[in-house]
Amino acid sequence: MSERDPESHVTHEEEIHLPGPSWWPLMLAVGIALTLTGLVISPVMLAVGALTGVCALALWIRDARREYRALHD
């Protein structure tokens, strides 16, 4: 068996960054559920669900972009 050369090991100096907790994924799921329920029950619920889902997705993307910019500044 050969020994490993300690100098051959490549190290990366990058940090792992995980995003903080957010309510937007849950709100997006609620919006999708309301939209699908609205397809069966009522057009009003469909509209409320679609609006909730679109707003949650837009706000989630906005927060992610802000966090990404702050990370790289």
C-alpha cells in the first residue's frame, strides 16, 4: 500500500454559505395549494392562490438576490 502525499491534497479556502431561514418557501407552497384547490372550488380562491404564489416567489427571489449581493461585496 502506498502512502498519500500530504502535499498532493488540494485545499479550498472557500466558505460554505447556507441561506438563513425564510417564510417564503412555505408561503409559495400555500399559494400553490390554494391555486390547485381553487381550480376545483372557486375562481376567487384560484386568484388568491395564484397571487399569493407569485408574490411569495418574487419576494423569495428578491431576498435571495440581496443575500447573494451582500455575500459577494
